[in-house]
Amino acid sequence: MAMLLNVEKIEKYYGNKDNVTKVIDNISFRVDNGEFVGIMGPSGSGKTTLLNCISTIDNVTTGKIILNNKDITRLKSKSLDNFRQNELGFIFQDFNLIDTLTAYENIALALTIKGEKSFEIQGKIKLVAKYLEIEKVLDKYPYQMSGGEKQRVASARAIVTDPSLILADEPTGALDSKSSRLLLEKFVSLNKELKATILMVTHDTFTASYAHRILFIKDGRIFNELIRGKDTRKEFLNKIIEVTSLLGGDDRNVF
Ligand SMILES: Nc1ncnc2c1ncn2[C@@H]1O[C@H](COP(=O)(O)OP(=O)(O)OP(=O)(O)O)[C@@H](O)[C@H]1O
Ligand SMILES: [Mg+2]
């Protein structure tokens, strides 16, 4: 598979000269088109910071991030907007839906911003809503939906623009186990059938076991990588639990 994302020797510092915190410490990795990659690590290890640098919400201190052959750390404001609209889909832990818009309007927004016509938008939303099983909530406002429904609407919003890369930060963090399972199964079929490339941050071993490869981060560095290969999800889950418990303590607390 062709390479989609190349993160090259990035570092991220916060603070000023007298008080510098190194949050990302020389991280490099690649993601090929069509991969489903998980990023795990303890709280404060730099997972969200890493994702925010890739999504251009935050900027790196040094290093390069190449997506589709473009160094995104060098993009200027107008091309940044274009890049975010066309290449990326975001899924956040707390859904980030707009409360005053219905599910349909929330999903439509990304397409409206791109200037798509309303009949095209309608067609795309119908398709994605069927896929994520949210047809019944399209006219509801976020407060009228369950957590699982909100997260599937947020996922619909992320994929409706057909982005090159889907970035998800703790997508199951606010969901119960049944909703988590349903969402993760949707991610798997998005990846398999629609060939979506997914980069998902999580500290939950069960959630991580749906990915095909896991990068483990500690103190801003990659310290391990697990590849699922021919393992079943359950076998992979056991390996993930092994790695997380090697770090000491109960995996639920450490990650
Ligand atoms: N804007 C900021 N200014 C200063 N320090 C920051 C900033 N954002 C994050 N940090 C620090 O960087 C470190 C990594 O934070 P980050 O949010 O990336 O962790 P995380 O791995 O996502 O943790 P969690 O699992 O709790 O979400 C933390 O120590 C945090 O306090
Ligand atoms: Mg985080």
C-alpha cells in the first residue's frame, strides 16, 4: 500500500525558555493508505498533542509531517483551511456537535462549507446515515440523542467528506460498552469496505484491539509497536493487555 502519512522526527515543546516541557520527544512513524492504526499511552504521554499536530490544530516545534506528499507543518492559513476540509475527518471524545443544529445539519455543515449543492448533500447524508444506522435521529438535536447516537453522528460528519485520513481521539471514551462495540464495528467496516485510513487514540485496551497496528507512547516517545497480523481480535487484545501491564499496574489505571 502507498504511504499516506509520514511523521518525521517531530518534537513539541510547551512553555518558554525558563520552563520548557517536552511533550513529544522525537517521534517518527508512517501510516499507509487503508491502515487502521491505534495509538495508546498513559494519560499525559502526548497522544492528543500528537493527534493535534497531525490535524494542524497545534504546530510542531521541529520535524515534518507529510500527508499525501505535502509537508503540512509548512501550510499557510488558506491552504490550511483547504487541507482540513478536504483531507481530514475528526472524531472527538466529547462529540463536538453543534447543539443548535440537528444531526442532519451537523453532518451537512462540512459539505456546505465546501460549497456543495443541497441535493448532493442530501444524497451523501442519506448514504452515510444508513451506513452508521442513524437514519432515525437525523432530525433530532444533540440533546435528544444518546451518547452512542451522537458519536455515530459525529463519525458521519467526519467521513461524509470522504477524507484521506480519519483522526479519532478517544472516540469511545464517553460510550457504554454496547455503543462502543457498535461504533468500533462501524470503524472496522469503514476501513475494510470504504478503505478509510484511521488513526485512533485510546487508552482503552478493548477499543485498541479493533485496530491492526498499535503504537505505544510513553513520555512523548514511541516505545513499542504491536501488529495484529493473523491474530483474532481476542488474541490481539491479550497481547495489548500484556504490553500495557508490562508497564506496571492495572491496564485500566495505566492506560
Ligand atoms: N497547551 C499546553 N500547554 C502546556 N502544556 C500542555 C498543553 N497541552 C498539553 N500539555 C501537556 O502535555 C502533556 C501531554 O498532554 P496530552 O493532552 O497530549 O496527553 P494525552 O496523552 O492525550 O493524555 P490523556 O490520556 O489524559 O488524554 C501533558 O503533560 C499536558 O499537561
Ligand atoms: Mg488526550
